[in-house]
Amino acid sequence: DAKTTQPPSMDCAEGRAANLPCNHSTISGNEYVYWYRQIHSQGPQYIIHGLKNNETNEMASLIITEDRKSSTLILPHATLRDTAVYYCIVRVSLGGGADGLTFGKGTHLIIQP
Amino acid sequence: SAVISQKPSRDICQRGTSLTIQCQVDSQVTMMFWYRQQPGQSLTLIATANQGSEATYESGFVIDKFPISRPNLTFSTLTVSNMSPEDSSIYLCSVAVGGTYNEQFFGPGTRLTVL
């Protein structure tokens, strides 16, 4: 799996959009970008994933650059409950099975009231 | 989706003893995973446990230290054997579901302290 680089921490004001960057310059053509988050004392939670097109779901939006070397997770209206460690993971999506996830250090996002 | 429970939620154990952690899923799943999260660190994959086959361990983890059982499609156990203080961690199980297994669901974790 390709390596990812994320800032160790970020602050964001409540109600604002939180934009979390991730660099994955060695990503391969068949590797997807996944985002998970871990709220304190809980197991990680899947947020979103994408290959090359921008994706949006009820939780967040994922913007992937055209060269796919970086991406941004956007939480449109951050709340205090979004305070968590956010992990950007690059991996192949296997239709017939799955591998375990390789977690980096992630970004500790702190939403300020 | 899948709802996962783990038992115990936490435990304090003595050096040299063993602890078995249970993972129960509310639906049948093929692929289950066990992770370790050491204090202040991110998650590290221990092994993949698929029903009907032996668990596959990641580099640095061995079956004698972390034996895993997977008796059916909704249940798995991880044993931490001959514990030392370095084994103090949160242990989490997860499952991959869906036709493309894109999303993994995690249990709440078992917080283990070894004295």
C-alpha cells in the first residue's frame, strides 16, 4: 500500500468547514483513498473512499487531485463531535476479499467551540 | 453494516497470565481482523481470521503469543498469552462486509493493562 502523509494536528472552529489534507504521491493506479476516524475511546469509523472522482456522502466530501497524489477530506459544518483522529489510508479495493488496514499516525482534528 | 461487541471491555492482568478476548458480530461475515493499539499510537494489524482457515499473522506477531480462534461466521477470539507490561494496549476486532468489502467496521476495543 502507498504511504500517506498527514499533518499531526489541526484546529477548526465549530460550524466551519474542516479541510483535512493527505499526500499520497506514490499511489498506484488501482489504489483507492480511504478515510477513517477514531473518536476518543472508540473503534475507528469508516467515512468515505474514492478512486479518482470526487465523492460525497452524508458525512463528508472527498476531493482527489487530478494527478491523484493528494486528497482533501471536507467536513462541511464541523461540530464538537467531529473532534477525532482522522486517518487517510491508500489501498487496493478487493472485490473478492479484503486485507486489513494499514494505519498511519493520522491527523488529530480539534473542533473549537 | 455490522454491529460488533467485545468482551471484556477492559481488564487488568498480572504478568505471565493469559487473557482471551471475544468478538461477536451481529451478522455472518467472512473476514475478521484483529488489531492492537498501543498507548498513544495508531492501530497495527495483528492477524486476519477467516472462518474455515488458519489465521494469517502479520510480521512481528506469532500464533504462540496471539492464538486466534474463528469457530463460526459471527464469532472470534484472540488470546494474549504469557503477558508482559508491553502487551498493555487496546485490542480491537473488525469485519469487512459488503460485496466489495470497502468498509470495515470496528468493535469498541478491549483495554488491557498488564502489571
